[in-house]
Amino acid sequence: MWRRVPRADDGRVTETLTGLHLSLLEILALLAAVALVVARWLPPAARPPVTVAAGAGFLLSALALGVVGIRWQLLPVLAGAAPALPFAAAPLVRQRTGRRPARRARWWLALPGSVACAALIATGPAAAWAFPVPAFPDPTGPFTVGTRVVQWTDPDRPETATPDPADRRTVVVQLWYPAQQSPAGTPRAQYLGRTEQEARTVSAALASYSGLPGFLIDGVTRARSHAVVDAPVTGDGGRFPVVLFSPGLGGVRTQNTAWAEELASHGYVVAALDHPYDSAAVVLDDGRTIDTGIASTGDDAEDDRRAVETTRIRAADLGFVLTQLGRLDRGEFPDPLTGRLDTGRAAVTGHSLGGAAALQAARQDSRFAAVIDLDGYPRDPDPRPFPQPALALTQAVGPQTDERYLPRLTEVLKLSTATSYRLTLPGAAHLTFLDAPLYLPPLPSLVGSLGRAGSPRVVAEATLAFLDATLSWKPGDLPAALSAHGDLTTYRPGSGG
């Protein structure tokens, strides 16, 4: 099956074979390389035309890839074909020049070399499959999606991560919103940043934070999502509920792009935060990059204390952004979304530590009408009752799960004075809840076993069902909709769970 996957910086796309995650040009190089290795084993009459066609195809595709950019996954293909080319071409050259052809190596001498070249070539598509350019699922809602980035500074809060008491807390926020249909060929949004350079900076920071070599995930910088930057807001739909999102520790605002685009296509405005000195890398409007200041100390008690403090700061960031969205809606500063945001219908959400921040923000700020925790361990040191309905999506609990996680999460969910839910997704892992399954190897221990298409679909469907019921008041059986995706536990006020 063929799928159009964004690959170029100007918004152009190339046809990509979904199963192999290779472009047409890369497939041509791969087939030519295979043909060069196979040519040695063909009948004598077939060798010349196959060698000429394969050699020409390989050289032309290699030159073209050199111009548009060679992905590291194709380097084994080129390396495997390079020694095969002269051996395949040598008999033809000798024949053309009238020189006496050299004796061909016996098959048992040539076979190891051919097998080695073929094995090297085969690692190319395997690597492209394991670390692909992410192909974002098509949003299923009635709206197309626009996006843009804003930066806001809170004059009332000092930045505690810097020594200068005059520094104020600044956050970078990406908005996804229902938009008007853009003309065909309109460039789509760069993934991970406003520009390719920002995407490379963020990608390198994410890889470094995760302990991975940066080149392994450099495909994410080639990706574009479905949203259009600065697309005009749709004229339909009235006022939109808002959903605030906080990423995991060391995460970034774009880490749940597929999820955000799906929500926006169904009539929500999603505001995802970068938390400076906490997110892996935050690129400010003036071009400065703030790298994370978070690192494990090796002392569990000290790390827990720092996590509590970080969660407190994030919760304050979320409340500040909701205030800014209200000001934006009232027209206190010019914005295309003025008059279109229903901040009275606001949900606060987050992944991992961001989920903990969302739970804490809900308790502290009654303006939030609902809260979603995506596999986050609650960090509030003083959990108290809160009025919002809550949904916690969790991975399957196993021997490696912190034994404190479920008791603590259950304690917090029971404090809601509204009906709340915990939905455990069979086959999910911690990274299932973000975009990671789209570009990391599909290893169950890493990204779960729901698949590249299944992971974002399940997470989006469950959260949409909850948001539709709690913010949009759409009729339906919410417990049934949630339980269709996993094991559901319902906590009703006064029921004890």
C-alpha cells in the first residue's frame, strides 16, 4: 500500500511504501543494489543487460540521493552495492575493450562475498522500518487543523531555575485548532519545531536525554504533520473547548502531535506547553535554546523531592496558560482565536510527570472542568478532594511497575467528587501515549504492542470519548466507550471505588 508521507522542508511530499518506509528513489537504489549482486549468478545471456540497467539505476539514484539527502538507513545499501558494482561491470568492460575476459571466480569462492553484500543491503530496509520518518495518521474529525506557536511571560512569577531574581517565568505554547480548508499543496507544519533547525535542535536534545545516538531518530526532522501553520480559523463550530497539555519529564510540546491534531479535528483547541529548564530543549522567540536542567541524582529521595517541585512549577504554568487563553479570547491582545475559545470548558491533561502536573493543577484551579492523566504518577504532596471528573490512562501493570503507582493513583482518583475512571490499556507501554510508536522500533517493551497505527488511535479515541462527555456534553455511554479499549475501573463519589 502506498501512502503520501511528508519528507521535504518546503512541504513537498514523496510517495513512500508504508511497509518499508522508503521513498521511490530509495527503493530504486535498493532494487538496483540487489540486482548488481544477483547479476553474477544469472545465465550468461542475461548478465550484460541486467548489469547495465542495475549499474545505471544505482549510480543515478545514488547521485540523486546525494542531492536530496541520504538517510543513514540507506548507507548499508550503498556500502553493499559498492563492491558488487566493479565485479559485475568488469566483464562488460573487458568485452567492450576487446581484452581477453578474466576467468570468473568459482561459485564457492564468489558465494560468501555475494551473501555478505546481500546481508549488508538487507539491513537498509530493516533500519528504515525500525526508525522510519513518522507518518502521522489522518485526523478523523470534520475539521482541518491549523497550528501556531506563542510565547508568554508571567510577570508575577520569578524563574527559579536562574540566579537572576529579575527573570520571569516564560513558557512556549503550541496551539492546534479547527481551521479552514487550505489550498492543495499548502505546506504542512514541521514536526518538532517551527523550522527545520529548531526540529534538529529538539531532536538532538531528545536523543541525548534518552541516551540514544542522535542519528537514530534524525528521521523525525524530515517529518511534517497534517496541520497548516497559521491557517485561518474555521468559521464553523462556534466556541471551542480548550485542552491544555503538559509533556513528560524531558518531553516537549510536540511529543503528542498526532493526539493533538485528532482532538483539534473534532472541535477542540489544544494548547501544549514547553516548560523551560525541564523540557529537553526549548527554543525561544529570540533564538535562544534552553536545555533541560533536570538530571537524576541517583538518590531516590532527592529525585522524588525534585519531581514534586517540578510538578508544582508545571501546575502553575498550566494555570497561567489558561489565564492567557482567557485574555486572548477576550481580545486583550489581538489574535485570530479571539472570541472562539470557551475557557469555561477547559480540560487539563498531561503525560507522565505532565499527568501528575495536570492532576495537581485541577486540584488547585477550579477553572479546569476535567482532567486527564496519561500514565503519570501523582506527585501532589498534599492531595485533597477536587471537583473535576478525571480519567487516568495507564499501561499494563507488570513486575517492573513501581509498586506505589496504582495505590497512589487510586487514592487520588477517589478524591474526585465527580465520577472518575482508570482505564488500563492492554499492550500499552509508557511511550504508547505519545508519538514515539510512529518513529521508534515496534518493541513491546519500548512502545507497547498496539502498533504504529493502533497506539495513537486508541489513546485518542479514549480521551475523545471522555472529553465529549465532560466538556461537550454529548450523549452516550461513557463507561461502555472507555471499556471497549481496555480494563475500566470506575470511581463514583462516596462509593469507595
